[in-house]
Amino acid sequence: MTHKFDPTSLREYDIRGIVGEALGPDDARAIGRGFATLLRRAGGHRVAVGRDGRVSSPILEAALIEGLTASGCDVVRVGMGPTPMLYYAEATLEVDGGIQITGSHNPGNYNGFKMVFQHLPFFGEDIQKLGRMAAEGDWDEADGETSVTDYSIEDDYVGRLMAGYAGGAYRVGWDTGNGAAGPVIEKLVKLLPGEHHTLFTDVDGNFPNHHPDPTEEKNLADLKKLVAEKQLDFGLAFDGDGDRIGAIDGLGRVIWGDQLLSILAEPVLRVDPGATIIADVKASQALYDRIAELGGKPLMWKTGHSLIKTKMKETGAPLAGEMSGHIFFAQDYYGFDDAQYAAVRLIQAVHVIGKSMNQLKDEMPAMVNTPEMRFQVDESRKFAVIDEVLDRLEAEGADVNRTDGARVNTADGWWLLRASNTQDVLVARAEAKSQEGLDRLLAMIDAQLEASGLVRGPQAAH
């Protein structure tokens, strides 16, 4: 038995693709076979399996479990829920690994798999290895009976989200976008003090109301309306599988991922003075300055949830985050990205700091910045272009940070050009203190692209 994956489905941090085109039950079965084989060879034998609310998730779950058991692993099914609920199961149950079936924030026709192997992220080379093993049929066979059991973990998980909660009572709007976080949020708001209003908490894999990606401002329109109509203190939004958070203040202004981190850092650093706090290369300079101002050690790291989790373990950082809304707590928690937990900690942070969300937003330095800009580039040229840019910048003697692509500091501010790990796109971002400064930074990006034969053309989709 061998299996060939669609090469586009084996991504840097997960496996994903359009169901029926790049992904189907045979792929799920092969993932199960390979993952179980690797786990058995590493001395493990039990896997927790969860799924999101997509229409295709139950079929892929059944095939994945067939593969896991065929290669000798016992399976604990934790059912439908957000990805962090599966991470929680993997961290707390007697299992050796975990797999969540999820298409994350992608459209409804996508699905995929996020994996944890013996409490560590399973990504990059690990995922490529599953592909090679399938092509060679390098799978172990079960040498005895294997079991599949169901474990209802939702209530334990919600209880853990609330453990040690010491925040105030606020009036909050919540939008789960018909994603997998809905039922958990419904239970959570019943336990939180204050007044809570929820939107689209019924799970529907067709996402009838809006696309479940809170980093796109247009997807926050319903939440803004709710917050305005009910005059709420702030609003929180979640992506399709509940591992990324979005937020708006009481005036409907977006609080971006790096701004959320600057709020969350304050209480964390009170408890753990001088700690390292990690953010990705797309984050604002204002965040790094704020962490330093609060007495923390800001650390700029590569974009990608698996890479950030790995760096947190290495540095002992109690908190990390990405522009995309992945927030990772290791202080009083497990170090994985969990939007539900980040929401609880955010409410608590507002209380501890003692200012309203509107005031916190008002006090943030006024920066003029671009959203994340993406443009298509041939996969074969993607990393080569970045190398060319770095060589030219070095020759010019520019102030460059090479952590992940090129992040260039100038008197006006900074600009970034990096290759996406998950798509055939280059990602650019720029931030300045004034519009004139931003225009100068964008001209620098354009000049670099032009020198490599590219144009900053129409935006590629996420």
C-alpha cells in the first residue's frame, strides 16, 4: 500500500487543501497511518482526535481514525470544538499526540489537519516525512487490538479557561462566525461576570454570515454593529477554528494583534518582571517599545505558530503573539495558541490595568501603517527574491533585521518583505510616523521589487 499526496497540501505548519481536489478520505487515512507509525516508533500509542464544524470534517475524521488504528494506535475522540480544545486534550489527557481536523480560517470547501506530537508542534520536515512515508508505503501494521473511545472534554476545557479568573464585569460582544468556537463561547459567557451578547455561535460549515477570519476588518462589520447598538465596552471575534482572536473597542476601532499583545503584556510582566515576550516580524515597533517600557525583553521572531511555540519553549517566554491574532500563553497555561483563553486573559488585563478598552486604544502611539500586503510570485522565485533584496540592502549598508525575510529600519519607520511559508506569495508591510514617511517606505519596497523584476500589483487573496 502506498499513497501520493497532492504536493500543495503538505504545508509548513499543517496539511490543507480543497476537499475533493487536493484532499480527501484517502489522504486522511494515509496521514493516520504515517502519524501512528512515527508515534509507535517513538514509544507512543494513544492519539486524541478533534474536528471543526466543517461539512467534510466527520468523513475525514472517520478515515483518519481508520489509518491511526490500522497502524496500531488507540484513539480518543474529543469531538467537535476549536483547535485549542484538542491542544488542551493533548496536554492533559493520557495521550501521546493529537490531531485536529480543521480548515482553520479558509473558505468552507477547504479542510486540513493540525498536529501535535508528544507535546511538541509537528510541522515543516515532520509533515514532509509523512509524504515520503506514504509514497514508500513505510507504515507499521497494528499487532493487536486497538481501541477508539469517546471523551467529552468541552466542559473540562471551559472550566480550565475560567480557572483563576479574577477580572471585572464588562459588557462584551462575541462573534464566533459560525466556526467551531461557538458552543465553547456560549458556555464560557454564562460563567463570566458582566453582560454578554453573542453572534453566530451555531456551528455551520458553510459560514452563511461572514467569513471566519477576524484579521480582515470587513468580517468585523456585524460585531461593530452589535457593539454600537448595545453600547458595549468592547467586542471579541474568533476565526473558524478558535486559535486566532480579533477585537474592537467600544467605538468599533480594531485592536490589531500586536496591540492586543501590548495590553496582555502588562499584567504578565507584573507577575514575571523582566520576562521575554515574543512577537513576529510583522508586529509594530510600538509593541517592542512598549514591552521594553514595561520592563520586559522584547524578542522579534519568525512568523508561524509552530515556530513561535518552539521559540517560547527555548526562551521560557510567558507570552507571545502574532499580528494574525495567534496569542500564546505559557504563564498559568500550556504555551499553545488559544483564542478563547486569550479572550479571558484580555478581559482580566483590562480590569488589572484599570482603564477602559477605549482609553487603552487612545493611548497607543499613532502610527500610520499598511495592512499586510500580499502579492503572487512564482514558488521557485519566492525565496530567491528575498535573498536578492537582502544582498542589495547589505551592499547599501541598510539597517536590516534578517529574522524572517528583510525588516528594514529607516528614520521614517520600518518596512518588511518576506516570503510566505504557506503560499506562493511575498508579504510586505510598512509602518511610519506620518503618511509622507509611509509613502517613502512604500517607494523603497517598490524599488526592491522592481530590481527583482516584480511589481507590487493587485493584492493576492489570503
